[in-house]
Amino acid sequence: MRRVYNFSPGPAALPLPVLETIRDELLDYQNTGMSIMEMSHRGKVFEGLLDDINQRLRKLASIPDRFDILYMTGGASAQFAFVPMNLSGKGRKAGYVNTGVWSEKAIEQANLLGIQVFDAGSSKDKNHSYIPEVKTTSGLDYLHVTSNNTIYGTQFQKLPSPGDTKLVIDMSSDFLSRPIDWSNIGMVYAGAQKNAGPSGVTIVVVDREYYGRESAETPTVFRYSTYAKNNSLYNTPPTFQMYVFGLVVSWIEKQGGLEEMHRYNQHKAELIYNVMDEFPKFYTGHAVKNARSLMNITFRLPSEDLEGKFLKAAEERKLMGLKGHRSVGGLRASTYNAVGEEACQVLSVLMREFARSNGG
Ligand SMILES: Cc1ncc(COP(=O)(O)O)c(C=O)c1O
């Protein structure tokens, strides 16, 4: 079997034991004689699976009772619109921290819906290489932040304080990679495709207190309360993706939970950041040190020519998916939950050798 070291930004690597379980159960899910993809989302088997996933997730991420867990489609991009539609409304006020392209897309949707957007901080002046000071004000329906900035490789090391409102967090690229302190949170959403599963399902954890705030004309299928009332089965949900998400949740449990996942992710990222710090003239990090992401490590080499050469040398060692996003350039190593220590070790060895043999 030829499996590469997969550093893709998303869809991203899945744990091998999860893929093996999918393979083993694909034709006959737990003696039902059919694939999980072939059965009704309203049948006993799928509903049982869904309850089990919810219980496990609630325990794994220590989600307090006041929250519902919903499964939706349309990715985080759809949430950019669903959040203001459900939690705020035309003429009302919400705060947004701008830490990059994804925050900007969220702000764009709030503007489209007539929300008064309060500028709660921005890192735009330095191409989003740092995490800005977060300001807040009174009367906000929520304060929106992007906890990990996939493109730039920056991450909130600690969640900001939202003042007298609650945080709404786009956790698309760090959900389930570290423990979550729910005390100031109103809602969290994340596409599964980085740390938690395949693309096609969005996990939404929302405080029930928000239901009923949407305007009367909000279509039924766009309301969080509809998903909550129907246990995410109002329309046919992405059943296969939810099943795989459940397998990833169980895999994280087996790794020792979120504390342990966090420790492992810190160790993996350190392997790579340490080489950058050994050769600071050769590897220039995009993120300032105190904003470094444990999930996406972004760096440049002295020239585009050398970056091209590095990518080729990486491929020869089966290190894939390392090309940076066009708005930052250079390289990006996405070291999500399922990217193993060995992959990070192999990359760090190449980085050291490459710097030494190219004048670093
Ligand atoms: C932080 C963040 N938010 C939102 C998105 C958009 O997600 P989707 O493509 O699932 O809509 C991404 C995608 O990479 C992301 O990294």
C-alpha cells in the first residue's frame, strides 16, 4: 500500500484506522446487510448511530447542556450567512474580528443581511500575520472570531473575552484539536474536513437561547431551531459523512481525548517550528511567534526558485500538499489531528538537510 505523508489543508488526512473501519463496514454495516449509505436516515440503525455520536461528542468536547449539536451542509461558508440570519437581524449589531479571508467572507454576509458590523479588531495591515487585540462594545448580538486562520497559519492561543455578549466561533480548522472553554461561547461551527472527518458535513454547536430570534421570513430550512427540533433530520442529512465523523470522534477518544490530542499537536508542530527557529534566515515564518498555529505552519524560503526545489524534494520523500495558499505564498504544512508524528519528523529532517545544503 502506498500512503503518502499528507499535509493537505483540507480536505485533509484521515486516521488510517478510520479508513480501515470504513472499508471493512462499507458493504455490510454491523450485520444489516447494507451499507450505511444505503439506509434510511429515519431508520432505527441510523438514529441509534446519531444518538451515539452526539453522546460521544458531548463527552469528548465537554459540551455543556445548554447547547444543541446540529449537523448541517453548505460548509462553514453557509454558516457565514446562517449566523447573522439566526442570531441577529437587519439593523441589529454584531462584532467581527478580521483575521483573514474567511473572516472577511463572514463579514461580507453580515453586511449583505443588513447587520451593523462592529469592527472588533483586524490584522489586515500586516497580511494577517498576527492576532489583533480584540475590542468589544455593548449591544452586540454576538462577537464573531475565526479561531484558526488556515491560510496564514495564525491561531488564537486563548479565546478573547467578548464583554457582555457571547462568542460565535468559526473553528473550521481547529475543532477537536484542543480542549474548548465553553464559558464565553454562544456558538461554534466547523466543516469536518480538516480535523474531524470528510467534507460535506458541518458541525454546529449552538446555545438554545438563540432560537426564535430569526425574522419571520427566514426560510424553515435555514433556521437552527428547525435542525434542533428534528434532531438534524428535517431533510436528508449527509449520513455517510456523519458516520465518518463519528468514527473520528471515537478515534480521538482512543488517543486519550482532547487534552492528549492537544499535547500531541503541540509536539508535532514543535518539530517543524524548531527547524524554522534554527535557520531563521532561511525559513521565514509568516505568523509572528506568539500567534503561531498548531494546525497550519506557513513559511517562505529565500526565493521562489528554492521553494520549487523544496517542493520537489518533498515529493520524493512522499511529503505532499505543502504548497502555500496564493495569498501568502511559500509553503504551508497542515498538521491536523490525523497527520502523524512520523510525517512531521520526516518533514523536519528534510527542512534541516535542505537548509544546510542550500546555504542556510
Ligand atoms: C477557517 C475556515 N473557515 C471557513 C472555511 C470555508 O469552509 P467551507 O469550504 O467548508 O465552506 C475554511 C476552508 O478552508 C476555513 O479554513
